[in-house]
Amino acid sequence: MESSKAASGVVVVTGAGGEMGHALVPWLLRCGKRVIAADLREPTSPWPEGVVAATGDVRDREFVGSLGTRFGEAPIEAVYHLAAVLSSAGERNPELAHEVNVMGSMHLLALAAERGTRERPPLFLLPSSIAVYGIADLEAKRLAGAVHEDEHCTSRTIYGLGKLAAEELGRYYASFYRQLDPQGPRHAVDFRSIRFPGILSADTVPSGGTSDYGPEMLHAAAKGEAYRCFVRPDSRIPFMTMPDAIRAIEGLATAHPARLSRRVYNVGAFAPSAAEIAAVVNRHFPGAEIAYEPHPARQAIVDSWPEDVVDHAARRDWGWSPCHDLDLAFSEYLVPRILARHTAATR
Ligand code: SER
């Protein structure tokens, strides 16, 4: 995406009210885009000029269809489909998770296909997840080490299965949509996806995820609250910071198509055990009270996710390189920003 104020493309962002949306929208505006910021909830504060808010549910096909006309007849240039029900929340309501994560993605793909042109298929960027992986047991997880995109795609969560389905639907719309038409298949979208690890943000604690023990541990310590971690101390999965996650989206979204050897990419940054996260939390917030009380079902989900991911393709194809390792995540981003917010609040 070129950084040109003259550009006037329309970009749809779903789940725009979430933290990822709040970071992406200003970037899109800086790139000269007009943005339709769709979310289930009304915006808590007004969006800047250039953004039209749309409140509704991605399960509602009519609502999604109506997004295409918020800026008149202008074609949609890109869709960033961030809305999702995460892994723990999904297990509490699998049917809802399927409707949001799979049917919602289908509605957005159909919108992009309808509102793009044969010459310029819209970019469709889907954040996917390490939840697509499902390793049989702990011994297999240890043996697998860092996993490649095409290994162990046998998720045990409805969220992971939904993300896999959405990835495959994206591949279909990108290559085979309307394949029986006399003109042959339409390359209806330029589909790209990133499988994110757990994300650590200084500003928000996620809800409904199974990697949430990482951010929960940190934010409890920052507030001086005791925390009971729902996985064992030796549990290990990859994590990254929110600013790195945003950089990854920007990197893949702006990569030249000729450089992309695949549609779905792993991205890695650091892969600590729960105990290693607790140790860094303790270093920055001495006296943090962290106890372990594993929840069997959530533990089993984390045990089925890989210890780490192989992200060579992202590094080679579009120059992926995270800025934060575990130590820098805390010393340069999480702790200074949490403390600054705390100071501002107590002033
Ligand atoms: N953060 C997600 C979850 O825990 C995994 O990508 O559901």
C-alpha cells in the first residue's frame, strides 16, 4: 500500500473497535485510505475524519453487504477481517464461534468479491492463529519443536478449525471463485493471512483466548493483584507484542504479490514458558504474586499448540523481523507504557 494522500481506496476493517483495529485504522488513514470501521459495538470515542463507523454483526449477511455502499460506488480496495471469537470463548459456544469465524469470513469474502473488479481484486487480510495447530500430546509437542505452516494442522479447538476453514475459503476465493463461468475462475481477492502467536499488549487484556495467561499475568502484577495462572509453569507457546503484530500486518499487506510464495504465513518472535514470563514479570514488578492452578481443558489446548513456529517464509518473502524479544518486550514496550499510563491516571 503506497503512502499517498491522493489515493482514495475504500478499506473495510471488521472488529475495528478492538486494539488491533485501533492501531491499524490510523495507519490506513496515513496511507490515504477511506476506512469503514465495522464493529459489533458502537465506537467508544469518535473515529477521525475519513472513517465511517458501521455497527453490526459479521454473521448478518445484509449488514456485511451494506458495508460496500458506505462510500457510494467506490470499489473496495482491501478488507482487514479482524472480528473473531477466540479459542476459550469458542469452546463455551462452538456454534457461535463457527458462525462468526467461518460464516462471517465467508460474508466478508463475498463482499470483497462483489465489490472488487477483475483487474484489481481487493486485498483480503485475515489474522489467523497458532490455534490452527493441534499436536497430539506433550511428547509429540517436544519432538515437533518449531512447526512449519503445513505441519500439524489438526486443531482441537473450534476457533482453530474456523481459522483453518477461513484460510481455505480465502484460497478458494483467490483462485477458484466462479470457476464454471465461461471466462473461467475469477481471482476475486488477493488473500493473505498471518498465523499469530499469543499477543502481549500494554493497553488491553484480551478476553476469551487461551494464551491470555501471558497478558493476564503481566496486567495483574502491574495492578498489584495476585494471579492464578491457568496453565503449568512449563507450558510453552510463542508470543509477540502488539506493535510487532501490527508491523506484521503492515508488512504482509504492503508486500509485492510477486514476492509471496504462499498465502498463509507463520510469524515468530519469542517462545517463553509460563514460568519464564512470570520471571520477567517478577523482575519488573518485584513481589508479584503468581501461583499456578492449571485448568485441565485450557491446559490441554495450550499443550496442543506448538512450542514455536518456523517463520522462514515470512522473513524471506516480505522481510518479517520482530523488534521485541521477551526482554525488550518488557523493558522497551510493556513496562514503560503501563507505568506511563499509571502515572497519567494518578496525576
Ligand atoms: N490468542 C488466541 C487465543 O488464545 C490464539 O491465537 O485464542
